[in-house]
Amino acid sequence: MQPRTHHCAQLRRDDVDQTVNLAGWVNNYRDHGGVIFIDLRDREGLTQIVFHPENGEAHALADKLRHEDVVWVRGKCVPRQEGMANPKLATGDIEVDGTELDILNKASTPPFTPDDAGKVAEESRLKYRYIDLRRPGMQHILRTRHRVTKIMRDYFDEQGFYEIETPFLCKSTPEGARDFLVPSRLQEGCFYALPQSPQIFKQILMVGGIEKYVQIVRCFRDEDPRADRQAEFTQLDLEMSFVEAEDVMAIVEGVVRRIWKQVLDIDIPPLERMPYNEAIRRFGSDRPDMRFGMELIDIADIAKKTEFGVFTNAIENGGTVKAICVPGGGAMTRKETDALADWAKGFGAKGLAVTKVAAGGKLETGIAKFLAGAQADLIERSGAGEGDLLCFAADTSKIVHRVLGELRIIMAHDRGMIDKDDWKWLWVVDFPAVEWNEDEKRWDSLHHPFTAPSDEDLDKLESDPGAVNSKAYDIICNGSELGGGSIRIHRQEVQSRVFRLLGIDDESARVKFGFLLDALQFGAPPHGGIALGLDRIIMLLCGTTNIRDVIAFPKTQAGADLMSEAPSPVDDAQLSELQLRVTAP
């Protein structure tokens, strides 16, 4: 086999009469009356190869070719016959007249071909990932991922950041999701944890005077996977010293602006800022999708005037009543609207009340009979018109916002209200520092315990924690949280106050975060940063809603690698060496 002269998407009419060497996989093969055609594929694309009977040995070998055989071909680049060009292929004006052929590896019959991968179950594609990776779609995604990481590294190098690796074997600090634990062979009974993020280490780097740190880093969280989350994922992590929130946001806007321009040729305008409370009030979510309307409508004052007990009871118990107007939703059937009520129960609601707007602005069906004296006010407040559907949630504010926030997303997708070519960006800012955990009767960090409270709210930390805002910020694109960050606490006394608020006493704080608390004593500068989800960025750029599509070797919803069959049992000798044993469940 001689070296390749071209890849399989490279040849054009200007290359006619050149003798070329190509190599790749047999994507397709056809025998047209003794003349054999194959489509040869490599990661760049396809080239059609033709083998004529007069090229005896090459033709005889070509007759044995089947899907996914690996071959090397030598031949002359020739123009396709008149009327036989393929405008769908970059190489569609030419073909290669094959004169030499070497079968480098004969493939067994594959469980599916790359062209058919979209028709098979995802489990099969993950089990035979090496075949699935040959798909042009997967090749495009991984090429895009490579381009994005290069753009990131070039950008941050220009901005004066150092790329620094942080440890994978860390101390367990289980204040967030579950840690993945790694037993230590050398220190009996002790465990490392895989990092959920490099948070503490990057703060230590700031104390160490690095000033500008960046890393494209793997992170690990032992939690149930979902469509946009895996137990192991990749993030762009950065930290800066002597900055305010706006400095960090400006740096991040610069990198996403460059990515979208170079990958999609899309110009991102300056990002607007939206306070957390406004996002929740208008959209029921701290990651609002701004590409469509259906904003939440507060109707608590109107609901008080109705005879509908669900509404009045919610208000009397300190809750609220809100609605969304679904354009054209009046066409939904009774079965469909009843299904929405069952769906809402999955978010803790007792149900979902609906009614439809008929001709003349009259409410019909659903709860219309309970709204007799409030119909005109509801129509005016909601802006609903004939054929629209009004959906109501009455409960605690948290449940109402969650139900209607998710419902507006579902309705927009189901009713085709989203422009796929639209891009809506914003920063959500002014997050509360803590939220009340009703189950455990304590305060939890809304971001993490190292997030700095707003300076003007420091005096409320002990007296009115729920009124304390933080210096946190999330970047949102089309309803997806691409990243979250904050200005950090850089003074030990403030960090200790926050720990006490969260129920972390001095002894526990010393055990979990002692080295960070020590570092804050020795000249820690003001600092802040952010982490952007690389996987989610690639999902948006490539137009997929499944995170497994953008990771070369992902896990299933059950956390399994079907190809390598991980996780798997280990033998007794390995367990013994680690002083471990497996007990029956």
C-alpha cells in the first residue's frame, strides 16, 4: 500500500488525469453489467470508484467487496459521463478509474451500516459505537467539537490565560451531587473522589497568583443521566483575579461570539441581563427560552373573585395562581388536555385547570363554569383570542412556576412555535444566595457555598438569609443553561459566616474545606469565574437535543457503556488488594 494522495472528498474536475491513491471503507457497491462501482468513504466524504473488467486483478478483487471492507485504491481521476454527475456529492463531477486494489481488511457483515444507523435503536448504535462513529453526522459533530475547543484555546491564549490541569483524584466534599469514589490502595480505608468541578482548585490557583486560569476539563457527578446531562461531562472552566461580574461576563461573551461566528457565521449581539426574580416571574424558569411568548400571567387578584375553590384555597394558603395562553390551543381534544393534568402531577401539582376561548371571547369547557364573573378580566389580562387555550396552575409559587414554565416549553415545541434559526441569549443575574430546603429544614446554596453574597446584603446573612442576593450569573441560550459562575468569597470571615448559615459547623468546614480556608488567610485576591458546558455548546451548534450524540463514547441512561461493558465486576484479588469486599444487596 502506497501513501494516500488525497482524501475522499478532495478530488475535483481540476484533478482529472491525475493518478491518485485513496483509502477508506466501502460505503456501497454496485455491479452494473460487469462494471463494478463502489463508493469509497473516509472521514472527509465519498469518492466513486469504478472497476472495469479489462483491469483483471483489480476487477476480480472488487467483485468480492462488501459493506465496510477497508481498501486501498489506485487509479486515474476521470470526469463522469455526461448526465451522470451527482450534485449532492462534493466529488460528484468525477470518479476514479480503479487500476489497483488492495483489500486491507475484510469486514464481517455489520449489524448495521453507517447509512442505516438512524434507523436502528440507540442501544445498538452505542454497543457498536465504532460503526456509529463512521456516520457523516457523527464525523461532523466530532469535527465541530474539535473546532470549538481549538477556538476556545486560541481565544483564551490571546486573552492572557494559562491553561492549567487540576487533579482528578481529590478529597470528597459531598455538599452537591454524589461523588464517584476511588479507593486508595496505599492508605487503607481511605478514598479519593473524582471532581464534580475544579472549583476549589481554581480558587487556590487565584490565591497562588495565577490571575487567569482556563481548562477544558472532565467532571464527574454520580447522578442519573438525562437528555442534556451525563455522569461524566466536559466543561470550559475559567477563573480570574481582581475582577467584578461584568469582567467575567465580557470574557465569556467574547468566546461564545467567536465560536458562533466561526462555526455558524452568526453574529451574537450584546447579551441582555435579566434578574432571577424577573425570569421566574415571567417564564417560570431561571433559564428562560425567549424565542416565543406564552409568558406567565399573574391572575391571583382575579382568582380571588371567582367561586373556584382550587384558586381561592391556594391563595388563602399563601400560594398563587398564574396562567399561560396557548395560541391555537383550543383545538386540543379533551383527552389531550386531561393528559396535561396528569403530566402536571409529576411536578408536584394537584392537576392543571384549562378552559378554551370560543367565539365572542366567551370561555367554554374545562373550568369555564367557575369563572362566570371573571371571564372579561381574564380575557383582557391574558390577551387570549378565539381558539386559544388558557392553562392555570394554583399552588405554592415554586410549583406554579415549575409547572407553567415547563408547560410553555412543551406547548411551544408541540405547536411548532419555535424558529430553529433564532438565537436568543441572555445573562440571568441577581440570584438569591440561598433557598430554603423544606424537607431538611435548612438553607441550601442556590449555586455553591463559595459564591459571594452581594456586598449590600452582607448584613442580612444571619437576620434575613432569604433576602440576600449573590454575585452569581448564568448564561442562557435558547432556554439552555450553557454555564454558571460567580464572584467568589475571598475573605475567610465571610466564608465562615456562609458555612454557618448552611449548617456547616466549624469542625465540618475544617474537615471538608480546610485547605481552602487556610488559603483565604494568606492574601486571597478578589476573584470570580464560570464553567461552560462544552457538551451543551456542541448540542446547540449541531442541532441535537441528546447529549449522547456529541460525546464519542457516552453512557446510557443507566450509566452503562454498552460497547466496553462498563461498569463490570472485578475479581476478588483486586478487591482484596484494596481491602474491599462486595456484600449482597
